[in-house]
Amino acid sequence: VIFPLIFTGMESSVDVEVTTEGGGPTGQSTAIRWGIAWGLRSFVDPKMIEKMRI
């Protein structure tokens, strides 16, 4: 779940609070990870966004 924060070096720069409903634990954690990565797009340069796609 925290991989996008570590990958971008922002793990000590942001706080994340998440509430999920429905689905199982795997689906919820995947959705959280995707949401964090999507939200970080506004704070990183375009080259980092391309690296995040891999």
C-alpha cells in the first residue's frame, strides 16, 4: 500500500487516512495503493509519473 510513497520519496511528507467499503482485503489494498499513486501525480514531475506506470 505504501509503495507509491516510498517510490516517490514522499513517505515522510504526507499523511494518508483511508476508509474503504466492500470487496475483500486484497481489492481494498489495491484500490488504496492506486488512489495514493493517482493523488501523488500532482506532486511529482512527469518523468516520475512514467516510472510509476512500470
